[in-house]
Amino acid sequence: MNPVITSDIVIVGAGVVGTSIAYSLIPYDVRVLLLDKNNDVAMGATRANSAIIHAGYDPKPGTLMAKLNVEGNALYEKLCHDLSVPFRRCGSLVLAFSDTERALLEELLDRGIKNHVPDIRILDKDELHRIEPGVSADAVSALYAPSAGIINPWEFCLAQAEVFVRNGGTFLPNCEVTGIRKDTSDPDRFYLLDTPSGTIRARTVILACGIRSDIVHGFLSTPDFSIVPTRGEYYLLDKSEGSRVSHVVFQCPNASGKGVLVAPTVHGNLICGPTSEVLKEDIEDTSTTSAKLSEIKEKAARSVGNISWRDNVRNFSGIRANSTSDDFILREVPDQEGIFEAAGIKSPGLASSPAIGLYMLNLLKEKGIPLPEKKGGYDSTRKKIHFRDMTNEERAELVKKDPSYGRIVCRCEGVTEGEIRDALLSPIPPVSLDAVKRRAGTGMGRCQGGFCGPRIVEMMLDRNKNTAETSGTLPDPSPLSILQDGNGSNLFFEREAEKEVES
């Protein structure tokens, strides 16, 4: 029988919203437990989105979305510097191809001004094509928002989680919450969370459950909102296409969202998408379809011509947690004292997430949740080596200190043995090749891990063996424990014939 785990605060969901909340709690002397049903952080919408830090002109003025988008955007520069996460404030353009769309730009400009988006303005055709010559000659004007940026979303999420754990927080993967109930035997108002790891007991619970937000809310009461899981498909093109545009290029938004964008990534690739398709059956279906991928090609070509689709590196899709609410849902759950939720975090959720973390922190304080400050201090920063971004002099000095940084393992992305070793020794150890990818950037190039994958598996097995020998605990040193990504994606299996011989 699994023991009862007691914590002061439990956060359910380790996407970028859950980890932002966890990160905001680092300065406080409370026991915080971060749970996720998957085997790693950033396994939902956080790892499969446009990777855009929106400027904030799109949300309706006066909403939480408008307020937190602009506030969150402003926080990214310092946060990413402190966490050693790639971020670039490249600016965004919303193209207009007609007088009708030009009028829509005026509406977006008015929204942006009301939302306090800095330096937003409309460009005429000449200025547009001067600062972004890669866009279609048919574009007659554009809304320019220089504060928009691009980021590596899963690395940002992971960095917050790693710093949270390093400062005393606890992350429990593979810990799906299947029920929440009040502990009726205890007068101090505890909640009991049912999970495969046992029962978790806490006075304060924060739900950040993405596309499952209404389902988990339903464990407590009938939700007054519904999540509308919406799949968006993407093209990720090779770095040879990465310089085709230098800004995030949008078309005028419609009822389905901000439309298909064309944008550079912080790694130097080109990303195109997303589509918009409501999922009514399997809400976690991240497959891609030929019809939707063709739609991306057609719509992207309207903004940027001559994209070389044959230089595609990968297609993928992510599920957005759209909802029946026209705003973020950030609150204490009605009639459930001590239960808080961050639900319906659709676009611009990534841009807003740092501000959402602070908003939820202030909400806890307003509701009287005890949050004594740590007396021993804390460190909310992270130092990470990005070998390919260093100067030759910096590389030489590093290799002199540690030769493992001089051995390239991932040739496509220039990732070294030392960087992979650092990833394997993360405060949240990776259990899959894709988890190493999210930490070190391996397997993201043309060969998609075909060259470096076997060597990384060897390094994972060595790590597991050494950990098992020194601590006597998991991770499992067997090759059967190595995954490609999520649970069930095993790379190695035992042969049935070998099992029969052993028995």
C-alpha cells in the first residue's frame, strides 16, 4: 500500500503554466509538490506550439488575457537571461492584402494601444518591404509590434522546473490525479488527491491541467466552463529556410485564431502553422494529416512565397486548451476553499505564463494562504552551456577545463558530449531520448537523431547503471527502461524466446 504524501501546496500539471506557478513560489518556505501525469514536464501544449511571445494587441481590452499577455511579455527578457534560455525579441507583422484587411489592422492597433503594447504601429507598403523583404509583394501594409519575440517553450518550462526542484520543490512524474476529495476526518480542511503513487494530502491545491482542466474540475463540482481541445498542425523546416523571414509573420486573424504564421525559431529553423481543428473524440490525438498540412502550404504561401517545403525536417501537432470562456480562468474554485485553478489557458498562454504565475501567487496571498519567506535564501537562476552559441575563444577555454565539451555527438545541431551529460544529470532526470532532446537540443536536425541516438542511449544506460550502483534506487539500469518519448514508447524489448529459455 502506497503511503500518504503530505504537502502544503500541490500543483497539478507541469506545463509552462504549472511550472511558472511553481517558480513563483520558490522564495517561500512551504512544501510544494508539482505533479504531472506524464513522465516529464512540458509534455502537452508547451512542447507543441508556435513558440511565439505575442505582443498583446489581439486580446480584448480589459480582460485578464490582455493584461497578463503584455505583463508576461515584458518579463521574458530578464527571465530568459536568468535561466539561460534562448529568447529573441524579433517583432511581429500582421499583413494586410486589401483595404478591408487594412481596416482590421486599425482595429488591432486600437486594441494594442488600449492594452499598452509598446511602440506598436502600422507600416505602409514601402516600409513593410524594407524591413521584411521576404513577405509577399501583394501585402499592402502591416501592423508592426516590435515587442513580440520567439523562444524555446519547453526549455523555458524545464528551466523553471529545474530551479524549483533545486530550491527544495518536488516533482512527481507519472502521477495522474484520478480524484480529489475533502478529508472529512480532519478538521483542518485538507484535500486528498488520488494518484497511482498513492494518496496526496494538502491544504492548498492549484489546478493547471491544460486540456483536462474541466475534467479535473469535475472531481470537485460541475464546471461552469468546457475545454474545447483544438489541434494545430505545423511544418518545421530546415535551417536553410530559417532566414527567409526575420519577423513573426501573421495574416489577419479570424474566428479560428491568429491563422497560419511563418516565423523563424530561436534555433534557426522556419516554422509554419498552425491549423485549427476541434477534437471531439480523442482529445490527445496529436497525429498530422495530409489535408491540414496542404492547408498550411497554401495559406503560408500567401504571406511568404517560394518556401522550400522539400526542406521539411518534421511535422507535428499540439492541442490548444481553448474554452467556452472568452478569458483565462484564474481563480479559487467556487465553493472549494483552498482549491485554485488556471484553466482555459489558450493563446497567448505561453506569452502570459510568467505573469500568470505571479497572478496566482498574489491570489494565494489574498486568500490568506500561509506563505512565510525563506530565511536561508534561494537561487532562482540557472546556468547552462550552449556550446554552439559560444565564441571560439570561449569554446577553447571550456574544452581545456573539460574535454567532453570538445566531443560533438549530435552533428546536425552541434551538441557536445558534455552538454548531453549535463542534461542526463538534470534535477529532473530524463528517461527518454526526447527528454534529452528537450534538455540538450539533440536530435532536432535533419537526421532526427539517426546519428546521435545510439550514442545517447549508451550514455543513458551508463547514467542509469551508475545511479543504481551508487544509490541502490531507480532509474532502472536495464535497456528495457529506455523510451523514445512518453510511457509505452520503449526502444528495446525482450524476445519471447529468451523469456522461455530463462523460465
